[in-house]
Amino acid sequence: MQAEEFLQFLLHFANHTKPSLDSKVLLLLDNHVSHLSVPAMDFCRERGIVLLTFPPHCTHKLCPLDRTVFRSFKGRVNTHLDHWMKAHPGQNATIYDLPGIVAKALPQAATPENIMSGFRCTGIWPYSPDVFGENDFAPAYATDRPEPTTSSAGSATLHQGSSALHQGSAFHQGYSDLHQDFSALHQGSSVLHYSALHQGSSVPEFNPALVRPFPKAPPRKAVAKPRKRATSTILTDTPVVAEEEIKKSKNTAQKKRSLGVKKQSKASNSENCLVCGEDFTTSAPGEKWVKCVFCDGWAHELCTEGYEHYVCHVCDEE
């Protein structure tokens, strides 16, 4: 989705929800770049729509559509696609067949029950702050690794300490004792010892992770300029809108400046304005220049305004 399409969605949303400055409507969304456009924020502020973004990397738990509607929609599409393939043996489904499949699957997935269930299971409405437990906030084993800010000596000490902790754990010792007891049993040292081992409650059960541990992600790489961490934000707040306007103006100025430098490198006859004679390098940031199609000369766009047929003084062509 682009910023233009998101603005069209906001028009559709406002026509159906009828928000106003006295009766505002809350719209929850993610931090996609299309949602951070200044025209969309201004439109929402004028219509009484409050834009609230989810925290980063949490939409799989907090987005109602992801929890109920989209999951059901995917399953319905697969079911109807299977029916289509059975009804058309030997044929491949194309993009022209998908609209008919989606037209059947979407009404079955986007039901009022599924939509209300999505808001309920995420704790949004009815509001439930205890809908998620401690296990939902626990880091994954594969990506749970220290930050790169620690020194090499500290990392080595931490690694040695974790190795010593793993070697000195009771679980590892129990596995070593189990291995020794089975070796003694294989050598025929004592059948009674095997019975005692089999009946003993102190020996832990065998875990396949001891033979082949789970994969672990490599250490984090140190970044010279770390990326700014995103947070849950009310996009219609004045500071957020002002910050986005500053970013947009800077990006527009950089694009125009880079475009002007690129045009200047292609100019062959002159680097000064054909009308006022100003040097291109001293022009204001974002100032537009136009090019003569005959002599490849350059001039300010403002200098050529008002002339329907401006005669270039270099090549004497209109």
C-alpha cells in the first residue's frame, strides 16, 4: 500500500464510521511507511480520527485481523482453491481465477463473530491488560543473545561462566552417570545395578537436546549508527505531525538537490542561468531549473515564466 491508497481508505473509513471532532474514532494500525504520510495525518485530525500504532514486532499478538480474520481467510482460500482444482482437472489456477475464489472466501472469514473475537483475544475490547502471560514476553531461544555493547573480555567471561554452569548442572551430571551406568551394564558388571538404575528416581530422563542442541543465532554485530527504536505512537498528535513534516521537507529538498546536480553534470555549454546569469552552485536548495532542448543550457524555471515562446540567447531558438 502507498500513501495515496491509504488516504483513499481513510475516506472510505470516514464515510462509514461518521467521525467528528466531538465524537472521535480510534483507528489502530502498524508502523508501515504508508501510514506516516502528512496528508493522511492532517485528514484524520480534521475529521476526528485518532491514529494509534502498535508497538513494533507485536502485530502477531495485538492485531485483531491477524489473530482471527486473516487466519480464517487463508484457510478458506485454500479450501475453495482445492474445490476449484477438483472441478478443473489438469488446469492451473491463474490470477484471473483468484477473484472468484476470494469472493467466496472473504465473506466466510470476515464475519462479525470473527472480527469481535479478534478484538477480544487481543485484549483491546473488552479491555483486558492480563490477556498475555509471562511466556508471551519471553525471548526465543535462538535469538536470545547478549547485546554487542559488552566487551570481548566480558563476553569471554560470560561464555566461560555459562559453560561452567552447563557442565556443573545436575542435569549434565545425571546424564554422565547414566552413560557410565549403561557402560557398566554393557560390560556385564552387574544386572542388579541396571535394575537399581532403572528403578531409581534420581536419574533424569534422556533429552535429545543433549545429543543435538537447538540452533543458536550468531552474536549480534555492532552497528556504528544504531537505528532509532520505534514505539507505539499517536500519529495525530501535533509533535508527531510536525516531525513528519520536517522529515518530508528534508527528503524533498535532498531529492531536488540531487536531481539538480545530476542535471548540472549533463550540461555541456553553460552552468549559469541563461536569463539572469546566476551560477547553478549558488542557487537555493530545491529551486527548479529547466533545460534548453537545443543547446543543453540551463535556466531558472521562475526566470522563464511568462514567456510562451522564450528565445534562448545562446542558440536563438524558441
